[in-house]
Amino acid sequence: MITTEPRITVGVDGSAGSTAAVAWAAKIASRRHLQLKIVHGLQVAGLYYGGGMTGIGAATLFEAVQADGERAVADARALAASVDKDLVIVTELPNDPPVPMLIDESRHARLLVVGRTGTGGFAGMLLGGTAASVASHAHGPVAVVRGRADGTVPEAGPVVVGVDGSPNSEQAVAVAFEEASLRGVPLVAVHAWNDVTYEDTRGTARILTQPESLEEGEQRLLTERLAGWQEKYPDVEIRRQLVRDRPRTVLLEASETAQLVVVGCRGRGGFTGMVLGSTSQALINHASCPVLVVRPEKKA
């Protein structure tokens, strides 16, 4: 069974993206009085099996990989402690591949945090599709820490949430309201209603022929999805944004002035069986602020 602990877990590999993730996670943990767990997957099994190395050569390389991992974790711990000297920090260096290790860690954390890219070495954790893989299969919310073009991670601006009426979107709205309330900032609720594909020919024709009536319905959907949450979080200022455009385009633009974008793992436009939608993928790869991907909680 999944047992969520009062902590935030961050994956590290020594890269610049990893460093930004640690600083961001430490600040969140400090403000919310949560423990911070720093993890690094050594991923050394390939050195012995299928890696073409045996004996002294493999042992020497293992020692080098382990030393790199220990250094990455030590640096991350020092950085987190510099954010808050009273922050409770624990570390772990399991001999496991990064993706399954991080997915397993997500069973027990309030939030799993990863950086946007990795080092690409044997111990590299977050290169290529790792962040997307973790966000796709995690047992809870995953934050991918991205920043502006100059490399800085924004701490000002509103929280932005994508709303499309799907069950995953409903969960994202709940999390976004909580984040906006905790941060004391406005919540921008974005509903882009012209999300069609070339395969959706009937939908395309419908939008082209009845845009006014469709817009009324989409406005009503957005209002209904926010109504109950406004009552629960009266302190949160709501800014509605109804746009006739593709969600990824609007949310990417909104990320340029936001401090956080919250989305579900897959919206109403995704194909059955998809674990991470195209909008979430685009944000993980290109957003200008941290992206929080909310997933349905797994029961086992």
C-alpha cells in the first residue's frame, strides 16, 4: 500500500538542472515544515552485466561512479542546508536505475521533484525522457523544475492551471488552488477550448461552424469547474482565461510570467492508454517555470 510521508523527495545527479531542483525543493520543504529527502540512483548494474566490463576495470569504474554519486548528494545536501539550517534532510544512494527508483520514491513523498535535464554520464539521472517517464508513472504529483531563458527559476508571479473538465484536470485544479493559497498569489485558470487534431474532423467542422455557441459552453464549463474551489479558498484571487487556441500554446505562453504551472497528466484530448498527454509533455520540455504534473493516486 502507498503510505505518504510528510516529506518532499528530490532526485539529483550533479547537473545544473538538478541543482535548481534541489534549491526549489528545499524552499518548498522549509516553508511547509516538511522533511527533504535527497536521492541519487547509482545505476551500476550495467557495468557488470552487458556493459562489457569485468574484474578490476569494472570495480574501478564502480568506485568512480559511486564517488560521483556521493559528491552529487553531498553538494545537494549542502545547498539544501544553506536554504534553511533547520531543515531536516535525509539522503540515499541506492544501487538502482534512476527511473524505477524515483517512481518507487513517489509512493511515499508528498511531492517528487526532478530537474529538467541530467548529466548524461553513467550516473546521469534526468537526461532525455527521464523526467517525462517519472511524471508518466509516478504514484503522486511530480514537479519538473524549469526556469527562464537566463536559467533563473521564478519565485514571483501567479500559479497557472490548465482546466479542461477531465478527471485529471479536476485534480490539477484542486492542487493549484492549494498552491496559490500557500504562496499567497493569484490563480490563473486557463481553458483553451480549440484543442482539435487533424484526425478529429467532426470536431474541426463543429468549431468552424458554431464558434459562438461553443464558446458559451466552454465558458460555462470553466465557471462550473472553479465554483466549489472558490468557496473553499476564498483568499485566492481567480483570473479566468478562456482562449480559442491549443492548450500547450496558451500554457507555454502563460509560463513566461508564472511561478508555477499545474496540469493533469492527461487531458480530455488524449488517446486512451496514454500516460502523459501532449500538453504535459510540451510543458515539461519547454515551459519557462516549474511544472507540477498531477496524477491520479495509485492504490497499490
